[in-house]
Amino acid sequence: MTHTPGPWKVIELDGDLYINPKRESGEYWPIARILPSNRGQEGNARLIASAPEMLELLRCVESLPSTPDQVKKAIRELVEK
């Protein structure tokens, strides 16, 4: 699975929230838009923006020898969704 590399951040523009990868060049290139009519708009945006870091953490947990096989399986299934 490939995805836009993180970290991602939330940017507000004209009342909408955008999920924007942090780019060294500073250019603005959103990958998602959260409309203001959505309940939990800010929470949804922050959850989406944290996805790259959560994925990295899950992969670290999966690679630990002490992680039970059933947890490793659950992580793989979640990541492959």
C-alpha cells in the first residue's frame, strides 16, 4: 500500500478544513477537504491528519517480537483495509 507521506497537517481556508501534507517547498496541495456542515469537522480532520503517524506506530507494534500473533493479524487486516 502506498500513500502520500506524512506528516500531514490541518489547514483552515474559507471555512473549510483541508488535510495538507507538509511540503518543504511550502506549496499548498491538499489531499482531502472537510466541509463545515460535517459534524465533528475539526475532530475528523485531525484524525485524518494523524493517519501517517498512526500507521507508522502500528507497523512498529507489529514488528515487535513480543506482540501476540492475533494482534499482528489484526494490525495487518486494519492496514490492508
